[in-house]
Amino acid sequence: MTRARRDPRAERAAAALPGAARARFDLFARCAGGRPRRDPRMEAAAQRVDGAARLRLDRAQTGRPAAAPAPSRAEPAAPPAPKTIVMAAPAFLVAVVPDLAAGRLSPHDRQLFGAARTLAGADGGVIALAGAEGAELGPAGADRTARLAGPEGYAPDARAAAIASTMAALNLRHVIFPETPDGGDLARRVAVLAGEPLFADVEMVSAAALMRPAQGRRVEQRAAPARLITLAADAVAPYAGAPREARDEPLEPSAAPASAILAAERIPADPARTPLALADFVVSAGNGVTDLETFRAVAAALGGTPGASRVLCDAGLMPREAQVGASGTVLSATCYLALGIAGAPQHLQGVAGCEHVVAVNTDLHAAMIERAGLAIVQDAQVVMPALIEELARERGAFA
Amino acid sequence: MKVAVLLSAGRHPVSGRGALPRLEAQAIRLAAALGSARGLHAGPDADVVAEALGRGLSQIDHVALAAGADPVPALAAVLRAAAPDVVLAGRRGQGGDDTGLVPYALARALGATVIPDVVAARPGSEPGVIEVEQALPKGAARRVVARLPVVLTVHPAAPEPSAFAFGQARRGRIERLDVAAPAEPAAAAIAVAEKSYRPRPKMMRGAPAGGSAADRLKAATGGGEAAQANVMVSPEPREAARAILAYLRQIGVLAPPPGAG
Ligand SMILES: Cc1cc2nc3c(=O)[nH]c(=O)nc-3n(C[C@H](O)[C@H](O)[C@H](O)COP(=O)(O)OP(=O)(O)OC[C@H]3O[C@@H](n4cnc5c(N)ncnc54)[C@H](O)[C@@H]3O)c2cc1C
């Protein structure tokens, strides 16, 4: 009721542009004080996901143009093979010490290269200090590689001494370790050996600063990048650029310190007693398995830790500790063998970290079949005895 | 065997109140199997570690230190005088700086060997030797025989801590030691700026930037890479079994058949 009366004449006079022979008005000037005008067309253009065959908009992107166009996975034409980046004379080196468990780079190891690349910037080089040969270091983001010579077997002190001497010899600006049992142990040994402070369990990496939690995750500490760093898992994206050359950097062998470790013997895991979360190979039964005796025999014969879907655990056919999935155990196994499991989203969440999945199911359209690297559309009740028979036959052929 | 258990003023991971860290309670249990054990705490106040008395220690030595001071020189001085064969510690503090460096720095000061992630320890077959079992990822273990002295850090898979006993806690003594810590060259500290912790979303493995919700669900449930899956429709059971065994061997989770190399 009491809104101020508009005076169109005065508004028009205020918007008049001076100096023109003919009367001209800037009618947009009127809204200068208020909210900026939206341009829906430009916003939509900024939300466009590049490369998709049909128009796709990423609504999470508001207004600003997308920083980096999302890589398209639907694109049928393969991009030209990326050229190897060669760094002839890096200004300085940032070292990465991957765990290389079983000789392969884990996802955590790859994230180290992402962090190292951030710290190296445009003129620094990334060097991988590995105990074993690794063909995948170049694609993972290493400009240089160096073999750490050391005695065979369990000799962490010798490895730490080799890294500390490399640190001095190559004048490494940063050395990045994974915060894993092995990598974290090595980092701390190097820190006390070299007398350098360690910035442990880093959760955020930028060229200017690192962040780590402290005091039981109640505070976060921020500091300029330290020389020795351990990186938490899943905090930094892995290196995603073109492969790098991974040229070999010769190292002088350093004398290994005398060790007080007299003997070390590795004891392989007992699959029947390993907790599910730690197991390397899980053999799992779902509602499609009726013959649980045979299932247990299969798990034992294959050397896998037995697991189950929720249906079997709810029915009391398998113990609750065996349940795989969102409300059970989230696996970190290398391989998952699913017998008669449909692959509900809650179940698949538990399997997300598994590298390889084998599924046996009567339903060709089950989600588990879609997820699997090897899918067998067949009755689990006939495949299980066949597996046992086949293993027995192999043993029999040898005996 | 003389055993020292390092006790830290920890905080409970959920409530944030002062509490004995679980790993140190487990360390006390491991220590009991090795010989006579004493606790050792360096810090402004020993009340926070008094719980350790109820967990099986009969005596705790307390070195008074200013809050926030580096405990390593003082601990090293005490341990050098007491010369224990085995020092047991948690993996990492919870409530202080939490770098996990103290056991390593002490081992260097004492000339001892660090063996991390221990789940069991017993005296070796000959004097001056200890046999420990280390937990490795994926449920494996390593049995290590080492010469004394050693510093052991405890793994969460070690035996459960023994139950808290009130009478024992009343009987136990906390003895205050006065140590003039030698001015050892402290490791150069990093200048840090602190503020309260803000949880950040963890990076999602394999989720495409700017993808649709369906893409993100696929990444969360681990689909995606299996587009070129090898599907066998209604194979003979035997054929299926052979295919499964060959696949398991190819990825290395199943031992090769006996006789094949
Ligand atoms: C809040 C919530 C949380 C949950 N959390 C979990 C969880 O953590 N873990 C979990 O597993 N589930 C969980 N569930 C349950 C989940 O939604 C599914 O109900 C469950 O995973 C289905 O188990 P299934 O695949 O064994 O059984 P079904 O869905 O009955 O599937 C059986 C499959 O076996 C196949 N089949 C049948 N007969 C044979 C045969 N003779 N040979 C071979 N294949 C055969 C069928 O084709 C079918 O694909 C949860 C559900 C909810 C609501």
C-alpha cells in the first residue's frame, strides 16, 4: 500500500545520456544498485559438459564457466596418444617413495605423484625412489626413477639410510611417503636419521602450504611445505597428465648400517581366520546359494575368506561378521568371487574397492554380472562342485 | 626382562576427554608377558595416565614437564638411566602433535631397534634376544627375531587390553622423577598456524569431474571399468570352473596348479 510512487519521467531523465544530439537513454543503468542481472543463456553455456555427443548440463556449475571441461567417457573416437613429457634439467627434485606392495603401484601410491607434481610446479622434477623395478612409474608421473639398493628381506633401517643418503646426494627439496604401515614407518626412520622434522598425515597439498590434523583431529595445522611429508590416503587426486619419461638416475650405493634384526619370516594370512575387512580374496554367497556346505568347501579349497550377502546373514545361515556391504563390512580385497548374489547397491558399496570381481548368477541382467570382470551365467549349485572337482583333479594329476 | 611402557596423555577419539589410548592399554598387556614393567609418562600432570595402573601396571614414573615441551630429551634421559631391554609404545599419540615420531627418536637416542606394529612378543630362545610378531596388511604377519634393546610400537590387532581393576588402580603408585633434561639439540620444529579442524570430503576414486549423478553412483559402487566384461552364458559347469580358476590365477590370488612351475 505504501510503496513509493514511481515517477517515470524522473527515472527517464536520470537515465538520459548527455552529449548526444538526439535524446538517448541507458535503461540498464536503472538496476545498477541492485542484484546483478542474470543471463540464463550464458549460464547454460557455462554449464555445458564438453565433448558429450548430446547436450549435457552440469548443474553443479553455477554461472562461472567450467574451469576444466570434464573428460568425456562416451566419446567413441580415442584421443591421440599423449606425448611423453621430457624434462631435461629440472631446477630441483621432489621425491616420491611408493610402497610398491607386490611390485605394483596402489591407488595411494599414485596419489603421491599427484601431490609431488603440485609441489614441483612447472620447473621441478619428480623422482620415484623405488626398491624394485616398476614399468608404470612414467605414466604415473615420474620424471626420474632411482633404484634404492639394499639387502634382501626385512631391513627397514637400510632402506631409510639409503633414502637419507639419496636426499643429501640429489639435494631433494621434498620427500613424500604414503601414510601406510610401511611408508609411515620408513618416513619416521628417515626423519630421525636425517634430523629433519616430519609433517605427517597431510590431508591437503598446495604449492604454498600443507595441512595436517593434530590433537586427535581437533585442530588442523597449516605450514609451508616441509622437507619430509607423509600423505594420507584419498586426500589428493593422482597425477592425470601425459606420461613422463621416468629416466633412470644412477645412484651411488650407500653402505647399509649394521642391523640388529637377526631373522625375519613372513607368515601368509590364514584366510579362514582373517577379518573380512583385511582379507585379500573373498568368496561370497548370496541368496542364490542353497548348498552352504559346498560353499564352505569351495571357500576353503580356493583359499578365500568366506563372506555373504545380507539375506544369508539375516536368515542366520552365515555369521553377521561375514556380511559384505554398506551395513556390513567394506572390503579392501583384491578379488571378490560372488556366488548367487544379485548386486544390490548396498552390497556393491562393500565391493567398490575390489579390483577384480567374478560373478556366478543365473540372471544375465543382475547388477553383479555387470560389475564383474568375469561373469558366469550358470547355476551356482553346479559350478561349486565343478570347482572342487577341478581343483581335486589338478592335485590328482600331479600326485 | 626389563620393560618400560610409554604412556601418553591421550584424548578419547569420540568424546575428546582425557583417556589412556587403547594402544597403550594393549601395550601394558603385551608387557606383562615379557617381564616386570613400569610405566613412564612425561608431561605436566600424571593424573591423566593413572588409568594405566588399573590396566595392570604397578608403578608409573612421572617426569614433570611444562605443557607443550618436547618430551623426547627427558624420556631419553630417564630411559638411559633405567636401561630397559624393551620399550613399548603406541603407534601415534592422540591429543598432542600426533606425528608418531617419539618412539623413533627415543630409539635413536638409546641405540635401540624399532619394530613397528607388534601384535605379540616373547623372549627369544637365547638371552639378549626377543621374538616378536608384526601385523602386516591383508591379515599377513611377520615373525622377527631381534637383538635387545628394542622399541616396539603396538598394532590395534594386538590382544585386547585387560579389564580395568579398581583395587589395582588404588594400590599402584605414581613416582615423580626429577630429571634435569640435558639440552639436546631438538629437531628443528616446523612453524605452523593452527585452527580448528574442518572435515573435508574424501576424494572419490574414479569419479569423473562434472559427471552426472549416475556416473558418481557408478564410481561409488565400482562399476565403470567392467564394460568389456567377459561373460559366459550357460557354459558347461566344468568349463566355467576352469575359466574361474584361470582368471583367479591370472590376477594372482590363487596359487598356480601343483606341478606347473
Ligand atoms: C538399509 C539397507 C542396508 C543394506 N545393507 C546391505 C549390506 O550391507 N549387504 C548386503 O549384502 N545387503 C544389504 N542390504 C540388502 C540388499 O538390498 C539386498 O536385499 C541383498 O544384498 C540381496 O542379497 P542377494 O543378492 O544375496 O539376494 P537376492 O536379491 O535374492 O539375489 C539372489 C541372486 O541370486 C541369483 N540366483 C538365484 N538362484 C541362483 C542359482 N541357483 N545359481 C546362481 N544364482 C542364483 C538370482 O538371479 C539373484 O540375482 C541392505 C538393505 C537395506 C535396505
